[in-house]
Amino acid sequence: MTLALIVLLPLIGFFLPLLTAAKGRSLCALATMVAPVLGLVLLWSHAATVFAGGVVVQSWPWIERLGLNISFRLDGLSFLFALLILGIGILVILYARYYLAKNDPMGRFFFYLLLFMAAMLGVVLSENLLLLMFFWELTSLSSFLLIGYWSHSAEARKGARMSLVVTGGGGLALLAGVLLLGQVVGSYELSAVLASGDLIRDHALYPLILTLVLLGVFTKSAQFPFHFWLPHAMAAPTPVSAYLHSATMVKAGVFLLARLYPALSDTDLWFFMVSITGMATLLLGACIALFQHDLKGLLAYSTISHLGLITLLFGLDTQLAAVAAVFHIINHATFKASLFMAAGIIDHETGTRDMRRINGLWRYMPHTATLAMVAAAAMAGVPLLNGFLSKEMFFTETLQQHQFGNYSWIVPLVAVLAGIFSVAYSLRFIHDVFFNGKPVNLPKFPPHEPTRYMKIPVEILVALCLLVGLAPGFTIAGLLAVAAGATLGTELPPYSLAIWHGFNLPLVMSFVALLLGILIYFGRRRLLGWYVHLPQLDAKNIFELVIQRLVNLAAVFTLRLENMSLQRYLLWMLLSALVVSGFWLLRLPALRGPVPLAPVDGATLVCALMLMTAAAATAFWHRRRLVALVMLSVVGLFVALAFARFSAPDLALTQLSVESVTIILMMLALFFLPRTTPVESSGLRRGRDLLIAGLTGALVAGLCLAVFTRPYDSIAGYFLANSLSGGGGTNVVNVILVDFRGFDTMGEITVLAIAGVGIYALIEGLRLRKPALDIQGRPWARGRHPFLLVNLSRLILPLALMVSLFIFLRGHNLPGGGFIAGLITAVALILQYIASGNAWTHARWGVNYHHLAGAGVIIAGLTGVGSWLFGYPFLTSAFGHFGIPAVGEIELATAMLFDLGVYLTVVGAVLLILSNLGKLATHAVRETE
């Protein structure tokens, strides 16, 4: 339960900043910290197990048929990432308290931040891959909100949209890959997937699975060619950049790469796809970073480069390379988060991030400058800092690979080139910002050190860079070992975290990168001049152009299909059915199968003919709307009789109830419609429609004949056999609705409640002109509430409610149930509105239908949650027989509580719609003729 609580705490606590925002910024920040601090305590409670090499798995069954369980996993890798998410998250909250301006809604910012934190914790702690996918997409949505937090800025809106499209598209590819992975393995549980590496790699779908998974990884971690979204996401506030784009969100991709490493790696396809993508990203990001004038732009492209470095290490597909990748994930999170925070402090105190203007800040901000220079040196891989250690391991592993054959030298060459540019852009960050003359036209002058507490997060992270660099064996060795061990899934190979390994080739590579990087920096003016004359491709403009063209294409296509004509929509639907179904029907060797048709009795034949006659009359008299409505009600009545004839009393009752509600709805709407429908179709079009209708009827008849005359296995037998023993009821239909397919019903009543609220919102405040004359030209009667109807309705109400209660209580064993009972209650109450008026009925009834529908959904949902508490899947029913004095033995089932939720939702939603439709004419302007 503790792992689920770690994920849920930010979701539970994200209302605290909203509640405390008005009571002070410091209180708001402290309230926001409650959830991650508690999460950190819960996480650390498992530290002993994790550091001993153990794995903590906590699971609750949910939809087992789909393989979806609420399962969480804590091993070394997930412990590391959860620690980064919670630890850096706390520091970012403290930092944001002093970074955000007074007019920035801090409560909303922290609300978004906690939502994102919960999503990331869900990604790294999920044991079930389908559950992981839910949180994966939630990271995209919540990061969209954070990047677009300054919604008044067009740059922020465009950057947020770009990140959502790119990462969301990758997420769809990843979902497809996960579904295929689960089908191959037979389970979506990570434990099973990680143990099935040989099965996955030997499967014919492995190339497709790997491609789809890597698309999700590469888009989320800004790998080439999907890297362009990350620099434009820098329009977000700097706390967002420090959290999402250095320590968490972009790390989600490399986390998944590490998570699935035992299952997907160790093939040539893995090596080439991952390593080549990593090399391209590493070199491209490092080169472009040098030429950025925006401070956060430089850090963004350097982040892309370092993510490429981590990806390349995983792609090299050796155990030591994976260890180095995990080590660099830790180091990059610390020095890059501190650099983003330092950049935010500079922007906060100077009003700009342009490195051509913010020169010589050392004399104004020496404390911040010192912290930023140490972090930048760690990013450059300077000895005695954490970045140097993982970079040495990186250089070592590039020298050990030989998969490129005679061209294997390319990998260490790319590594050195990227190291050279890394030193150059880090030196530019240090020298151009803190030295290199004096400030130029700063919006805020003179700059000064920020408030003390704003620097604490940077100090903590920089101290970690120093401590890990000076004493890795005492600081990071244990965490690295368990995280790398969980990544590999095997025992760790021997490796050393010593600062000095002797004079060797990787050390030479480091010094070459350091010296040439310094030379590149001092020759930067020529390089900048050369870069300016290169063709400039603005990824944002290209992206916006592509998106706009897609939108225009979609608009043209939509207009061709959707011309606001219902007739056109029906035409396309029927033609599609004719083509698709008719093609396969004509390919049958014989339309009629061996099973004989059931004989037709006279009563059934007469009712069928009357049903067809009523349907034809509805179409024939459709311009006379009242007559057509009467004919349509006759169709509904005969459909209900057909259900009753073929032993489906529940469907018959439902049909009658729904028919009553819909006829009332249509009568209310009919009052405001024109009296007749004008002739709009030519004779040629009517002939075409008649032909298509005839062909469609023939198609349906042919399909029925083909299906009913052939043997087939139905699932009905399973429900009939298990309705009483598994669901505790003899009414199979009701047991299916509230037990076997309860999750479907839960979704349906939720949609019904949402539809009711949506229709209410559409018609609330709408006023329509009331016609002064009826269809025959006669004025309406003066008495709005006929005496006979008023008295009859009041007599009928208690009888209808008793029938409704009877139908509800018997539903589990005899025809009935919450849905039918809800419709009966709704019709009885609507009759009161029609007879006595809205004001009279509402004054005596006085129920808020929004609350009624919402309470129904909540009760139904709580019934499902209750089954969880007893260790059963969601919405599992429990039932038993109990003896009651003076009553006798009765059966009680939890499904009745679920049915109560259905009942309340139906009553609330239907009345929400119909009672408000009745208001449309109450205050309408009376039309005169």
C-alpha cells in the first residue's frame, strides 16, 4: 500500500496549494511540500530492502481479463528515479516560491507541479505496463499545463502545444508497442516481461515492438530527429525547466530504456537503432548549444546532448555501459537542475537571459556565480566533479565496442567531439555571463544576489556535485549499484568509482576534450560568424506550418464529408455498410445455412406487419411531425412486444420506459419546431434514397438469414450457468449489468450523467419564441394546467413510485432493476412538471438533479472501490442469505448498491434534461401572428 500511497500523495495533496494560495506565498509553498516530503519518508522506509537487492511489489487485481492491475514495483532503478523526482521536486518548490512574481497564480502553478510529480512517480513505480502507459500520457498532459503556464505568452502556448503533439504522438506508438509486448509475453506485468527477454527477441514481432517502444522513448527524451520540441519548451518558467527538462520528464524516456533493457537489448537491431540515434543527438545538441545566445537555450541543447550520451551508452549494449548510463543520469540531474536554477536567478535579477548583455555579473552576484561555475564545470567534465567520473566511464565504453567493424573508431571520435563542444559551451556559460566585460543595457540594473532561500536549492545540488566527485565511494556507490543492478537484471560486472585510474586513453580523451574545448571557445567569434551565415531552420515555424497544413487538409476533408446534412451522413454510413458487408456476403458459397428457420405463428406475423407499416408510415408522413411522432411511438411499442415475444422481458420493460421518456422529450422539442417540414429533395434524390434503403434492407435480411441458419456458439450459456452461482441472481440480464459487465455499466451511467449536465448547460438560459397557434391554427387554451390532468397526475405519482420501488427491488431475480426503475420514477415526476408546472413541482420536490446524478455515479464507484478493500477485483459483487425475525430468509447483494447508483443517475440525468426543456417556453416571448 505504501507504493500506491507515494503516487497518490501528490494527487491527494494538490488541493492544498489552491486552498492556501490566498493566505501567503510561503504557506502555499510549505503546503505543497507536504506531499513530496511524506512521499520521501515512505520511500526511504523501503531503503533497507532495496539496498539489500530486494524488490518490493504491491499489487491489486483490477481488470484481470485485460491484464490491467494496479501494480507497483520498487527496485533499485525505480528507487533512484523516485528519489530524484521527490528530492529535486522539494527543492524546485522552494525555489519557485521566490522565483514566481506576485501576480503569478502560485496555487495553480503548484497544483500543476504536483500533478506532474504524481504522473512521474506513477511511471517509475508502475509494475503493470498498461498502468505505466496511463501515467506516461499523464506526464505529457501535465507538462503541457506547466509549459503553457504563462498562457498570456504566445511562445509558451506554442511550446506547450509542440511538446504535447510530439510526446503524445510518441506515446501512441509506445502504447502499440506495449500492447504487442503484452501479447507476446502473455502478461503486462514487468516481472514477467523482464524475465522473457529471449522469448521477445526471438519473436517475429520483435523489430516492430522495438521500433514502437523506441519511438515513445525518443520523443519523450528529445532524441534526434524529435529533439526540436525541448528548446521551445524553455518558454516555461525556469522552475519548470529545472524540474521537467533536466531531472524528470525528459528522463522518462531514458528511464524506460533502462527499465526494458533486459527484455529488449542484446541484439544488433537494438545496438544500431539506439546507438546511432544517441550519437546523432549527442553531437548535434553539443554543437548547437555553443551558438545559443539565450542562457536557457544553451542549457536546453546541452540537455539534449547529455540525453543523447545516456542513450548512446544504453545502445552500446554492454553491462558497464549501462552502469555508466545510470551514473550519468544521476550526475546530469544534479548539475543540470542547479544550472537551470542559476539561470533563473540571473534572469530574475537582470530581466534578461541574453548572454550578449549579461556580462560581468561576478562583481554583482559572486555567490550565485560561484555556484553556477561549479555546476558548469561538472557539466564540462572537469576532474574532481561528478560529471568527470561518468564521462570517463563513457569514454572507456566507447573504446570497448566493435560492432561497427572497421568504422568502430567513429564512436570514440563522436564522444571526443561532443566533449570538446561540451567544454566550449560550459566555458561560454561561465566566461560570457560572469566575466567578459560589463553588463549591456540590463532591464534591471544593478543586479544583486537573490534572497537567501532562493539559493539554498542550488547550494544543495552543487554540494552534491562536489561530494560525488570527491568521494563517490562514500556518497553514490550504494545507490548506483542497486540502480544499475536493477537495470541489468543480473549481477553487476566489476567496476571502480576511483577518481584516479592511472594515465590511460580515456584520461587522454578527457584532456583532449578539455584543451580543444578551451581553444574552440576562444575562437568562438569566427565560429559564431560562420554559424550566422548558415541556413537557419526554425523548428517552431516548420512545426507550425506542418500543423496548419494538416488542419487545413482536415478541414477540407471534413467539409467534404460533413456538410451539416443528416441525409449525407446516413448516405455515407449506409453505402459503407453496403460495400463492406455486401462484399463478404456475396462471397458466401450459399446464403442460407443448414440450420432450419423457426416457424412463424400468426400473431408474430401480424405484429411484424404492423411494425413495418408503422415504420413506413413514419417515413411517409415525416413532414407532418405530430403524425410522424405518433407513428414512431407505435414502432417503439411493437419493438417492446417483440422483445416480450422472444422471452426478453427486461428489454421490453426498458424499451417501454425509454419510449415514454423519448416521446416526452420529442413532444417538448416539437412544440418549438415549425409545423411542417418543407420539401427539400427532388424526385431523383428520393428515388436514389429509396434504392439505397431497399438495398440496405436486403443486406440486413441477407445477413440475418446467413447468421440464423448457421450454427454458432453464444456466450449466453456462460451467463445462464453462472448468473446465480457467480452473481447471486436469477435475472441474468440484471446480473450481467451490475456484475459481469458492471464496469461497462459504470461507464454508461457516467456518460449519461455527463450528457445530462452538458444538455443542461446548453439549454440553461436559452429562451425560444412560443408559437401563438397550434398546428390547426387554433389559439392555445387559457388554462395552462388542466384540472383533470393535475389531479390524475397527483394520484398516479405515489402509485408510480411504488411500482418503481417494486421494479427496483425485484431486479436481481426477476425482470426489473435500477435502470428501468429510474426511468419509471423520472416519467412519473415529469408528469408532475407537465401537469402542474415547473414552479409548483420544483417547490415541492426541491431536489438538485446535478447532485442526484453525481451521487449516483459516486455510489456506483464506491461499490467498486469497496470490493478492492476486501481484495477482490473492481465491482466484484458479494451476496448472501440472511434470516430476519418476522420476515424470514432474504438475500442481500452488494450489486443492489450499484443498482441504486444506476437508479439515482438515471433519475437525475433524465430530469436534468426534461425538466429544463420544459422551462424553455416558461419565460419566452409570445409570438404573435
